[in-house]
Amino acid sequence: MSNPPRVASMHDLPTIVRVQDVSKRFVLHKDKSVKERLTTFGRSRRHVRDFWALREMNLDIVSGSTVGLVGHNGSGKSTLLKVIGGIIQPTTGTVVRRGRMAALLELGAGFHPDLTGRENVYLNAAILGLNKFETDRNFDDIVEFSGISDFIDTQVKFYSSGMYVRLAFSVAVHVDPDLLLVDEVLAVGDEPFQRKCMDKIAEFQAEGRTIVLVSHSSDQVGRLCDRVVVLHAGSMVHDGDPAEGIRILRDGYEADRINKIRSLPTATATARLNIASVEAETNTDDGHTNVVVKVLVNVVESITGWGVGISIETTLGMTLYAMDSFGMDVTLPTSVGQHVIELTLPDIRLGSGKYLVSVGLGLPTGENFDRKNSAASFDIPTDDYGMGLIRLKPTLTLAPLVQ
């Protein structure tokens, strides 16, 4: 009996991009004006500083993969994408790329403001490697996908940012690229167009094309990418599993949040009521996930009728749940001193990820004593049944076919 055919792994696929020992240095001038730069020219390097945006980067991207580049602002992800695209040259190291590439790196890049949308389609397509015959053949599809046919003969300097992105993305995906580079520009388009873009990217993935994506949306990266590269200060800190990469990124955001809170002045410590600390943790009870929020309150002056408000938010600031104690049958302490208020949210059905807790103290009249935004956080583990903002346990059954 012959052996079954071996399923190809990612290691068997050809490499479409190879980044080897790449570093990128920018020279930053501290002079405030051209005049200052001219007067100090040749004297010293006191007004010049080297900034290394990338340091000894090594990255192989195989054909057919979707790679997400993530990191804090200034981590080097957009610089790396531009180096891969050949927009900027590395200071040291080499980049080898094969196949036809299309890039969406900056809003309006490759467009001339004084040309019409029609003329810019031909210009941009030529830059991306299409000849006039190929552009003629794809022109109607490009315009239809962009949805701006009424403005195609208008100079693009009169376009909105959303129209720019629509036309640029439409050209990029219709030049039949082997490699598509996408920076954060897709966030500019409206929601229906973003859905159309996501559908097109999914179509590209099904066709085995390679995509390198820079995004601040953890949900978008987790949904689209089979590999995540996390950058920090120009260096690679993770390359591999998307879930682990997103966890590392969120932990970095959490560390920044805590450092920011610690650096804030404690002016509210003398308020009649103030928040000393906030803690949030999860526990599992009979298969259900509960969130427990503990608020340590300083009662400096005896006040009756005060209440506590708590909100749960995503790391992007979206409020998922908010409540206050005024409608609850509970009387909060009025004696001077420290008191712990514990709130339990039972059987919380949030999707996997990190969530933030904000807390406030006040009166039902609207008077506020203290508020701490993003005062604590908690993690919901990865769900085996799906992804998103909510968590479900679906059932799957086979219904008989009715003849």
C-alpha cells in the first residue's frame, strides 16, 4: 500500500520576502529652523542625534501567509513595512523580494493632486507594474469597487480621505499582486467599505496571495493573520502565534497604563471621598467566568447617600457595560476610614482579550468626588468556540432533509 500524500507545511512553501540583518537609522536635527541649521553647520554634531528605527531585523515571509506587524507607536512597524516595500532603503542589511507587489502605505501615496481620479488610476497602476492595456481591461472593475464613479473625472485634491483610500485600495487589489502591503490606512474608510476590503483580503488569502498588514486593531490582526510579529523600540520581541503576540502587545499596553497612572498627581487624596486603589480579577465557578472588582475607598468626611459607579471597557475605549449602586438595595459606609467595596459580575460572557475597569464615586445629584479611568484590568482567556466581543457556547446539530 502506498503512503498517503504528505500535506505541505509552511516550511515547504517558497519565501517571497527575506529581511536579513536590516537596521534603519534616521538622523534627527534638533535645530528649530533652517537658519539655525545653517549657522551651526560644520561646527559640531551637538544638534544632531541618530535614531535607530530598526535594529538587526531578520524576517522570512513565505508565500501565501498573512503576517501582522504590531507594536506601540514608534516601535518601527511602519518603517519595516516601507523597507519591505522598497520605499526606503535600510542603513544596513538586505531585503530580497519576488513577485508583483502592491502597497497601501500612506494616504494618497502615488497620487498626484492635480490629476483626476481617472488619470491617477493609470498613473498608480503603472507604478505598480501594469501596462495601459491591462489597466484598460481592469478600469471598470477598479471604479466599481471604489464606489466613486461620480467623481472619477474630478481632481483628487478635492477628494476626502475616504475617497483617497477607496481608489488607492481598489487599484492595489486589481493589479493582481503576489504581495500586498497594507498600513493602517484602511481605518479611514467607512464601515461598508471596510467590510468590502476585509472580504477582498479574505479572497486574496483563499487564492494563496501573501499579505503583510500593519494594524492597531487586535481583533483585526487576530482574525486575519496566521502569524504576528511584535516590535518594540525597533527590535522584534515575538514572531509566531497570533494569540501569544496579541497577549504580549496587550501586556505592554497594560504596563504603560500602570506607569501613567503612577505618574499622575494624587490631588484627589484630600477629597471628601476618594479611591485609594482598584483591583479586578476573574474566577471560574461551575464553568462560568466571574469578574470581581474590589475598590478601596477613603472616607475622609462622613457623607450619606453616596454611590459607586463602575464601567467595563475595551482597550480601545469602547464601553461594554456600566452601572452604579444607586438602584441597588445597599447602603455604603459613612464612617471615616477605609472601606472595601466588592462588586461581582457573575457569568460574564466577554470574548477573549484584556478589558479595563473604570470607577467613580459621587452623589445621585450628579456631584462627583473622585474618578479613576482604566484603574484596573482583567483578562478573559482564549475561547475555543470563536472570537469577538461576546463569548458563546454554540451547539451544532444535523437536521433531517425534508423532501
